[in-house]
Amino acid sequence: MSASNITSTHPGAFLLTGIPGLEHLHIWMSIPFCFAYTLALLGNCTLLFIIQADAALHEPMYLFLAMLASIDLVLSSTTLPKMLAIFWFRDQEINFYGCLVQMFFLHSFSIMESAVLLAMAFDRYVAICKPLHYTTILTGPLITKIGMATVVRAVTLMTPLPFLLQRFPYCRGRVIAHSYCEHMAVVRLACGDTRFNNIYGIVVAMFIVVLDLLFIILSYIFILRAVLQLASQEARYKAFGTCVSHIGAILSTYTPVVISSVMHRVARQAAPHVHILLAVFYLLFPPKINPIIYGVKTKQIRDHVLSLFQRKDV
């Protein structure tokens, strides 16, 4: 089949259904989604502003936090505005190439988020296990290299997906039973042999989640061993207390992934909206909760936020 014939079978646009089976509740569901998105925008923008404005926060831990906040902003903004347009205006249509771009950003920045959480685990490992070498190990150039490696890894792994999807004809309709353009939801509409796409998607997901989580767990094994060797209980509490925010961020990111994965295998007969709500929850929960976790548990950020409010009161 010629390239022109393949291109002609691409739909001009796909139709996103939102939450299939719950269309009658879209207007009501938009309220918590809009609220969560607003919190994510305010929280992450506030974090970025505080870290940028306070020179004392230009340290590795906070620079990684700024990366995480930026990624959360992009992740939520990639999908939520279109979802709200579906809920409020029934604007279900999304351009074919717009769909591929949304999918690319969604999956790329999810991979970046995992990498930044791993970098933050490395930061805590160095701070607790090698405190005397912290400033010599985590230098500005190294942090820049980590940030660049995070982006390069994600882009390298996700760049093939749009090109792989462009080569398929789409003869199974143009309705995507989802709230956004997720890779496998698009693949289900394609005709031809999609086995490579299926295998590639699974391998990348397993590679990222398993590898990053493995190194995060290893970091915390070394951290826990170092903390337990400290002489006083107060010192142990103080050392491990610096990790609480990061552990909260890890749980907020990976818990929805694990729950969704288990549900796909254990509750295959569950209604489609259950799986889609879990997927949306994964996109909404970390961007909303991470600024709260770091704002409450990190003294420097908490004090800076309180000082902003006190200035307004004066």
C-alpha cells in the first residue's frame, strides 16, 4: 500500500467520549476536576515562584522540586483543559495530529516525573549517607546533566510512538473511549498488525516503573540503614523527617499506577468508566497533592508562604 493511501485513511479528527457511561454526569464531574486543576495550577506556580524568588532555596533538593512542579503543570495542562471542554461544551473533537501531540506530551512527561522522583531519592541518599560530600557531589553542572538526561530519556522513548501510529490505517471508527489520547486507546482503533505497538508500550512502561522504583527503593534501604546507625533518636527523627515529603510524592505518583494496574488484571469486567476514572485520578492527584505535601512538610517553603500572607495582612 502506498504512503498516500495510508495517509488518506487517517481520520481528520478523533472524538473523545469523556467518561463513557457517565456522560449524564459530566457537568457535575467537571466541578471536582476543575477544582483539582485550579489547585494544581495555584500550588505548583506558587512553588516555582517561591523557589525562584528565594536564593536560599537554590539548592539541589528545591531545584529538583521545581522540576517536579514544572512537570506536574505540563501533565495536568496537557489533558485537563480538553477534558473540561468535553464536560462543559461537548467539544469532543480533537485533530488527529493534535491527538498524537497530546499523547506524546502525556507519556513523555509521565516518564520525566518518574525520573525526577528518582533524582530526588538520590538527593536524599547523598544528604543522609554522605552529608560531608553533599555540595561536592550534587553540583550545579550535575543537576543540569540530570535534568537534561531526564528530558532526553523521555523524548527518546516516546518519539517513536507518533510515527508508529501514523503508519496505520484507522478503520475501526474514530471514537476514542477515553478522556484524552492515551496510546493504547488510539491503537485499538488502528487496523493492521499492532503487536509491536502493544509490546513497545508494555516494555517501556515496565522498564520505567520497575527500574526507577527499584533504584528508589535501593536508595531508601541505604538511607534507612544510615538513619538507624545515628546515635540519638532525635537525630534519627530529624534525618528521616527530611525524606517524608519525598516519600509522600512517591506514594502520590505510584499508588494510582499500582491500583490501576491491579484493577486492569483483577477487575477486567469492571465498567470502562472505572478504569478511566483511575487513569484521570493518576493525572490529577500528584499535581494537586505534591505542592500541599511540600508546603506543609518543608519548613523553608512553609515559612515563605506564611510570610507572603503576613505581608498582605500588613
